[in-house]
Amino acid sequence: SIEAMRVKAMTRIASMLAIVAFALLQGCAQLGMPTTQRDTSFGPVLGQADDAGSLSWKGVPFAQPPVGRLRWKAPADPLPWTQPRPASAFAPACVQTGRLYSPGASGGYDDTIGSRLGKTVGSEDCLYLNIWAPAGRPAAPRPVIVWIYGGSNITGYTADPVYDGAALARNQDAIVVSVAYRVGIFGFLDAAALKSGNAEDDSGNFALLDIVKGLEFVQREIANFGGDAARVTLMGQSAGAVNIYALRASPMVVARPRPLFHRFVALSGG
């Protein structure tokens, strides 16, 4: 049938593109250029290099989209993929009502932020993280800094330019990770109608569970990006600092035989 022929042609094109991508990666390696493909337990990701000497992987999924049956649930592992996944752009902000620390119409920091105040911005499909690393192979695994954004736990997003981790990664010779988490009613909703008997789901602390899920990703995957999972500093600002204090006291975190983080830096937070 025509549909079968179309599917066969598309499959052939996809295979050819994969071969070309592999050849380009091999060519970069032979020329001494930084190769930005990295493996994760879920599938390979393809980042980018900048002219300042940084590598980055943006929009890397650490959980499934928390929508439908996963809304107001603890985050679940992302579904695996096989082909290299482009990781060169920030994912959407988590859905929120626009305020000063919310994104503009472009999904990032732009001159439309004022016009978005009081309006719904972002997406429920938002559980992604970003990784920055200095270019060049280190003599030993680098320390890791995991950044948690602020915004009163009702706004905030990783693509805010003041949270860009490239300069920090270069200047401190570290791996920098920024983790998105649900905010507002999607991040903190304790409602009797949602109770299921599962302690994590019933806690209502979905934002904190998102951060924990991101830290679990770091523990499992960061070695593939040059990081040392035994030297993780959790750092956050304002609401991010409040959330760090909460995790620092959480029995769920404290009782783990292998720590999710080893140091913390709380910037303001009250």
C-alpha cells in the first residue's frame, strides 16, 4: 500500500540520518573537536559546545511528563529512547501564573514578561534538567553543583539567564546541573480526593519529589558527563533554598544509605 511504502521510506531515511550523525561524531573525535554525545540509562543525548570553552546538555528528561494519570503523583522514570536525543535547548518552564520571575512569550527571558503577568505560562511537561561542563577531559571526575531556582515555589524556570551554568562550570572546573520542579498547585497540593495509599503520592510535596528525582538522576548518570557523584553540592536561591532546608530535614532523604548530596548552599530563603 502507499502507506506501507511511505513508512518504509521514512524508516530508510531515519537510518541514513543516524549513519550520517555517527560519521560526523567520529569525524569530530578524529579532529580533536569535543564530542557532545553522552549515554544515560534511558538513552543517548547530544549536546553542544560553545566558543567560550563550555559543553552543555539542555532539556534532558529525568522523569516522564507529569500529566494525565501522572498528574499530582511522584515523578516516574522517563521512557527510554534509542537514537541520540538533541539536548541543545531548554525545555518549557513548569506551568505557572506569570509573575516577575516567570518566562515571557518565548518561554525564556524576553521583553514580553510584563505582558504575561497574571496569565498562564509554561507547560505541565517540564521535568527536564540541564548540564554544563568545561570542555576538555579532566584528570579526575569534577565536583558537581546542582542548582535549584527560586520564585516563591509558585514561579521560576531553569532558562532564566541568571541561572545559566556555563561560566560557573568553567570558572570552578565543575559540572553544573539545574533541575526543574513543579510549582504552585502542581507542585504542592494536599487534597483528600487525591489520596491513594502511596506515601509519596499522598504527601502533596511533588516539587520536592521532583528535586529528589533530579538528584537521583545525578547520582546515576553524572559520571558519564565527567562528574563525581560522591561530591555533590546542592545550591538554591530563595524558594530553592527553602526546598534545600526541607530536603535536608526529610526522613526520605536522610535515611538513604547513599547520600543524594554532600554539601549545600542556601542563598536567602528566610
